[in-house]
Amino acid sequence: MSEYIGSKQAITFLTSAMADHARLGGSRAQRDLLEFSLLGALLRLGRDDEARRLLELRRPALAQTRALHGLSAHTH
């Protein structure tokens, strides 16, 4: 249960941080950390469709591979 709450809170915080990241600046590595942390939280909560949409939007080339454990490369 606490992992569920932690992942849910992480999604809220990471989504907010990603929105502010463009305004605040930062490196590509920092964006990567935010995006992949958000993907991990979505996958832990079983929100595969949202994770897939985020990946397709932000990393279309990566979305076509099996590079992320827990997310199938098959499209629905």
C-alpha cells in the first residue's frame, strides 16, 4: 500500500516538475531523469497505457523498442 501511495505522489510531483522544467531550464540528463522516473511510477501502478503515451510523445524512437522493462513494445 505504501508503494502505491509513494508512486501516486511521485506521479503528481514529477508531472509538476516536468511542466516547470522548461521554464527553469536544465540539462537533457535532468529531463531524462524526470521522464524515466515518471515512466517507472506509472508502470508500478499498472498505468501502462499512460506510460506508453508518454513514451510515444517524448521518445518516439524508444517507444518502438523493448528497451523499457515492464512496457511491451506492441501497440494497441
